[in-house]
Amino acid sequence: MRGVAYLEVAGDGKVSPTGDAVARAQRRSIGAAVFPDHGGNLTSLLLAVDDAVYRAKDRGRDRTVTAQAQ
């Protein structure tokens, strides 16, 4: 019986058949919004940041996009 003293798992939880962690690049798309510049209440602020995240993804991922001012 073989034991494992330490096992590192990649960010996506995948482990190779040999038990080694599978290295995967982590990609980030970030949307930023500031109260009250991008939304006067919680709902409008969340909608603005959600829109900014999707614009970051559309522009090629690995980007930070600021919400458009109201």
C-alpha cells in the first residue's frame, strides 16, 4: 500500500493519473465599480460591475475594466 504525505492540487481541482498536480494557468477578468460614480444604489452598482466584467471577458480575458460612469 502506498501513502501520500503531501498532494498539491491545481486550482481547478484536477490531479494527473500519477498523482501529480496538473499545472493550469489561472485567468482573471475583473470588473470595478465605485459608489456613487457607477451606481447610486446597490442594484445599479452591481449591474454596472457585472457589465464591466463581461466587457473585460469580451476584450480577451486577463483584464480589468472599470464600469462606465452614469
